[in-house]
Amino acid sequence: MDPVMRLLRMLLIIVIAFAGFFGFRWHTYVSNADSPYDEVGIALNSRMPQPIRKWGCDKLHATFGNVLPPYGCQAQGGDGRSWM
């Protein structure tokens, strides 16, 4: 097998592994969180594309009710107290 193809295959495997790990960690945060203020969960959620972030924020809002939204779930142009 060509060494370049081996390198590309290895890089692809690494990228898929990272995406799977961080995707699982994000999903665990939005669906099973003990608190909406988990630092790692907030960081992952705030970097998600807008439709995915909105879905995650909706799940957090349904779970935690009327607490202050974490970073990334605040309504644009709001006072920081409104969920997106």
C-alpha cells in the first residue's frame, strides 16, 4: 500500500474518532446533564452550528426550566436572561 494512502487513512480514522468522542460528549451534555453550566458542555455547544446548537439549547431549556441560559443559548440581542 502506498505510504501516502496509509497516512490519509490514519488521518481519516483520527478525525472520525475525534468527531465521535466530542459528538458523544456534547450529546451527553444536552441530554443527561446534571447542570446546564458544565464548562466543557458549554464550550462544545457554543461551537456547534446554529441549528444543532438550537436543538441542544431547547433540550437544556426543557430539562432545566427557567434558569439563566448558559453561554451559547442566550437570545441574540437580549438581556442574557432569555433562551434562544
